[in-house]
Amino acid sequence: MENLSIEQTKYTPQIDLDATKGEINIYGKSYPENTFEFYEPVLTWIDEYFTKHAKDQTIISLEIIYFNSSSSKLFFDLFDLLEEKNNDHSITINWIYDVDNESALEAGEDFQDDFESLKFNFKEK
């Protein structure tokens, strides 16, 4: 399985999906013009990774500085997919936030409340 890397822009995060290491990293702002079109290859890659190529442990690191409502819906879909895969795989989510950005921490806590079976680690930056 090939890794997937999407360069950060003013409106989209840096995304690095590494099947050989079992790492999924998303960093930056997320308010693309067409959120679902932008993230479609990411969700497809993640689904295929967990279906055929998952490592014993998968680490997902998210440091989302800002995201709009459509990105919030997309992240909900992402966590829904991860929760489904969590039954058969060991998944850890590192939610990284700036100490001065309370809304980023609160967003991660909200996702944790919605997806209780996923393991969230909150990491202050």
C-alpha cells in the first residue's frame, strides 16, 4: 500500500498517511471549499489501510488549529469509521492542542464524548 501525503495550504491541513509505520497525521487548518471532496481520498485510504494493511498499533495524531462546520462533520465521519475499525485494531488518537486554544481542546473532548470506545490522548503543545 502506498503512503499518501497532501501538502498543507492556507485552507487545508498537512496530511501524512504512512502505512509502513501505522501513522496517520493531520495538522493545520481545515476549511476547504469542498470538504468531502478534499477528504475523500483520505477516508478511502484509511478504510483500505484498516481492511488490508493495518499494523498492530495505529497512531493517529490530529493537531487541528481551526476547522469549519463541514470539516467537523467530516471528522465525525472519520471517528465513526475509526470506531468501526477499533473492534479489530488497536487505535490511539493523539489530539494535540495549543494551551491558548481552549476551543481546540473542547472540540477534541466533544469527539471523545461522542466516541467513547476510541482512546484519546490529549497533548498540550
